[in-house]
Amino acid sequence: MPSFRIAVLPGDGIGAEVTPEAMKALHAVGRGAGLTFEFEQALVGGAAIDATGDPLPPASLRLCQQAQAILFGAVGGPKWEDAPHEKRPERGLLALRKELDLFANLRPAKCFPMLVDASPLKRAVVEGTDLMVIRELTGGLYFGEPRGVERFADGGARAVNTMAYTTREIDRVARAAFEVARKRRRRLTSVDKVNVLVVSQLWREVVTQVAKEYPDVTLEHILVDNCAMALVQRPTQFDTLVTENTFGDILSDEAAILAGSMGMLPSASLGGRVGLYEPVHGTAPDIAGKGIANPIAALLSAAMLLRYSLDRPQDADRVDTAVLRVLEQGHRTADIRGEGEKVVGTREMGELIVGEINAQY
Ligand code: NAD
């Protein structure tokens, strides 16, 4: 029986409420498909600061390094807001990304047919949207050198950030993107600003070179400003997109509104040997502890874990299908409720989805 070691870091707030539901879904997949999941839980974020003073204790990092994949909840909250920079909960997540060399951030945006009306865009525009934004996560404008502020004697100043990429950095995220596109509809859109930025010229050159090794994937290039417009005008034209760190930060948030609610958005960060899977949302202090958070983003993150780290696409499809069926039956958490619809809590939503996973084996 195949066995997989999964590090589980629920973190704070609703992270600790939705992650157990994702674990239940993986258990159900394990029972159905004859797989064993060994879950090992560790502290991160505010919970880790309270227990050890460190947002990513060495034991948690070790556990992640030795696992096959990481199921992550969310970190942060008002309790730690005034803590010094190095003692803030989000340092735990940033340190993990760095230590594990997670250079590709995957954010799918899918519009579920029964939630179309939750989107601020017209039905005719968003219906059928199913795209994936891949953001380069460890280079580009966020980390390029030189960077800093120069103060002048006259009281003025000059601030600099640099958008810099090496061939190697572009090559590896491009490969990750082509691999993802292969698992989807085999269309990749590379987003850049080649008409203005030299770094985009190198980006385009390297992506085009890598494309020669993926003749089964269709590649197109688009300028980032055009892409921003097209995402809200004709989002159904896209399948997989890959782009620079800052462009990706902005475009993935723009794409997120297509799906309706924060509670529906999963993500994956890939790169080195171990992938990290987490909902896009944070710890939602306004609803934490009430048992009403939507666990679907966490469950869909578990489906991504099956697809991208464990190479179990059919099991991933079953989790996705289970979510769809439960929504089709009309079950809703408070965040996605339409008028007159009945509401279930976090656990009940998790159990309903597990029931639909079981029904498919
Ligand atoms: P948030 O995503 O936590 O919440 C934004 C809004 O969406 C809130 O009204 C919340 O109730 C709602 N929401 C989010 N997830 C939901 C779910 N699953 N079900 C139902 N409603 C949901 O963002 P925020 O309020 O800006 O941040 C709160 C805390 O989370 C902060 O400390 C922030 O730093 C942290 N944060 C962490 C991460 C992470 O760990 N990756 C990401 C974003 C924010």
C-alpha cells in the first residue's frame, strides 16, 4: 500500500479550523484508493510564537523538509500585530518558502456554475472561467538588487527596486508552468512587459526556448496591461498563465474575484522537493472560533496536493467533483450563501464533501 508523509501546519485562527477538514478529505481518499497518509502536525505562526518564541521552530522546518508535501492553514492575527518584525507570524511562512526554495506559486481561479452570481462580474463574462495563475515567487522586482533608499542633504530622497532575473530563474518557473499546463488544457500564456522592460525580453526569450521541449503545449505571449484587461473582459480565453513576481501578485488577486469568495481559493507553492498547499485566505479573525469558516479552499488545496505532489490526478478529480456535487445540492457556508439558501458550518461542509468523496470509490 503506497504511503505518503504529509506535514500539517494548521497555524492560527480559521487555519486551525479548516485544515482538519482537508485532512479528513485526504483520509477518505486514502481509504478509497488504498493509500496511507501519515499526518505529522507541527506549529507555525502565532501558535508557534506562543509556544516557543519562534514563528518557524526548527522542529517544524525539519518535519516539512522530511515530508512529501505540506498542508498549511494560515498564520497571523491581532494578538501578534505589534510584535517585532522577526517575531511576526508571517515570518514563519516566508521562512518556509525560502528554506524549501518554493519559486512557483500556483493560484487557480475557477468560477463554479452555481456561484456565478457571487462574482461582481456579469454571468456572461465569468461563466466557464477555469484558469491558473503561476507567479514566480522568489525573484523579480520583490528581491532584485540594488534596492534601498538614498537620502539627500536637501531633504529629498531616491528609492530603488530592481526587476532582475537570471536565465536559470526564468527557465525553472517556465518548466514548472509547462508541466502544469500539461495537466490542464495544454495552453500557456506568458505575461510580460516586453515593449518597455529588458528583463521581459530575456523572460520571453527563455520561455520560448523552454517551449521547444513542450511541443504538446501551445504558448502565447501577452503584455501585462492587456492581460489585466482581458482577465475581466474575457477570462474564459485563459488556461494557464505564468508571470513575474509582482505582475503575478496583482493578476492573481484580480483573478481571485472571478471565483466569488476568499473561502473558495486554494493555492500551491512548488519548487524544491516538497510542495506547500494552502488556502489563499488568511486567519479571518472576524469569524475565527465560530465554526462557520468555509473549508472548501483548504479542501481544494488538498486536491492540488494530490495532483501536483503525489501525482494522483484521478483522486484529485474526485475531491474536486465532491466539492462541486455538494454545492450543486445547495449546501453553502455563510460566505457563499445566496438569498434564501440554507447555511452549514465548517465541520458539516467538510463531512458532506467527505461523503461525496466516499461515494466515488
Ligand atoms: P482574511 O483572508 O483572513 O479575511 C478577509 C475576509 O474574508 C474576512 O472578512 C474573512 O472573514 C473572510 N474569509 C476569509 N477566509 C474565509 C473562509 N474560509 N470562510 C469564510 N470567510 C472567509 O484576510 P485579512 O482579514 O486581511 O487577514 C487576517 C489575518 O490573516 C492577518 O493577520 C493577516 O496577516 C493574515 N493573513 C495570512 C495569510 C496566510 O497565512 N497565508 C494570508 C492572508 C492574510
